[in-house]
Amino acid sequence: MFHKDNLKVIQKDILDAVSDVALKHNITITQNGGSVGDLEAVLKFKLHGTNDSGESQEEADFRQYAAMYGMDPEWIDEAIENGGKTYTIKGLLMGRRINVVSVANSKGKLFVIPAKAVINAMRLKGASIPEFTPI
């Protein structure tokens, strides 16, 4: 009954159905994984809000904690090259251990990469790299 192809359609239908709820509460709702079996599926959704400055949690975390990873908080929304492709720095994912930086490609698709990759990319751009002293 359930398989990956029809779950993509179901997820889209659910997101379309809750779009009024998202507008009403000024939030964004995105799919966030799940699991599928023959007769049962678990779909996960993530609710995103913004702070008074209009920043998402990931953006606010980047500004607050980037220095802990050896990055400059002002790098948010900077374009970087990684693997021959251009990405924009979108935020910091504090719940992760290695791939902690959220980046988006030119189509807006999100990816996560290590802070070290961001530092190296910014170094290649000639950016000033903050002096990092581990605690």
C-alpha cells in the first residue's frame, strides 16, 4: 500500500492541506523524514518560526555560535564554493556533531556540510578567518 513514490505525493498533499495553518500562525512547515512499511508509514514534519529580527533558529544559532566553530558570525548568507558548486550559508544546526552548517544551492535545496569546509571555502575567497581558541 505505501511506498516511497506515493508517500512523496501524500507528503505534498499534507503540506498543501496545512498551508492555511502555517499562514495563520506565521510559521513554515516542512517535511522532515519518516519511515515506510507495507501497511504503515510515519511522516515527520518540522515547524519553523522566526525571532523578532525575522531570523530562523538556524540563522540565530549561526550568529550566536559560529565563533565556537572557528567561523565569523557575519558569514551568514555568504556564497561559498564547495565541490565545484556554489552554495549560500544559511545557518548552524546545533543538534549535529560534524555536518553542522546548513547551506543552500542555487535552487534553494538545503544541504549540511562541516564547519571546516566553510572555513576552507571562505579562506579561498580571501576572507579574514577568526582566530580560533578552543575552550
